[in-house]
Amino acid sequence: MVSTRKQARAAEVSERRKKAMQMRIAGVKLDAIAEALGYSSPQAASVDIQRALRQSKAAEELASEELLQLTIDRLERALQAIWPKVLNGDLKAVERAESLIWKHANLLGLDQLNRQGINDGDIASLLGTLLSSLQARHAEPVASAEVLDVAAIEAAEPAEYLAS
């Protein structure tokens, strides 16, 4: 019974806040809103409108974050599905992975940051961050991206190469 009363009161407050917000958006003055909806003062109406706006903003931010996370999860699942082909050198899969990585980076704002956190679009930072993310998510280790000087290796004597 107490729960039903609380629910009914909450529904009344919510409806009154909705009407107050609509009236304020329409340009109705606070004293007229207070009188029309039974607030004790224009200040009470203002406080209620501000609460409604904060609740609305919080709900929008939550929905936005949930949508962002859902989209990121989908991109990561798609990338995970093609990753074995990427590791095997399938060029179409590599191109698709690159596209998915760019979309992922764009959603997270990684395309705007370099390793020092400065907005200059440092691609090495972006790829390094995403590679680390992929390595952490996948059981198979990702091949090393270390660059080797093949000419120097081929020219060196085997003992020289092993010593360096």
C-alpha cells in the first residue's frame, strides 16, 4: 500500500515537472507556471524545472553512453570475426580491419590524440593503442609489428647478428 502511494506520488510529480518544463519552453513565466500547476512559489517551480532538466540530461547521457558502448562492442565483434584472416594476410580482411579500427578510434576520440595526449592525429599512437586493445582481447598472440632492417641482417655474418 505504501509503495503504491509512493508510485502514485512519483507519477504526479513527474507529470507536473513535464508540464512545467513544457510551459517554460513555451515562454510562460515562472509565476504563471507556479499558479497553474499549484507550486508554492515561482522559485519552487524553477527548482522543479531544473530537477527535470537534470534528470532529462542524465537520461540522455546514459542512453548515449549505452549506444556508444553497444556500437563499440559490435565493431569489436566484427573485428574479432575477421582477425584470423587478417593474421593470415588476407588483403580484403586487412582492409576491412583497418576500416573497423578507424571507426572504433573515431568513436573513442583516439584519432584526435597522439602518445602525449596532444590533438594532432598521430597515427602511430592510434594504431598502437588499438593493437594493444586487440592483443588484450584475443587469446591468440598478435604477430609482432617490430620493423627489421632486412638488408642489414642479410649482410651481417651470423655471429654479428646474434651478438647484436
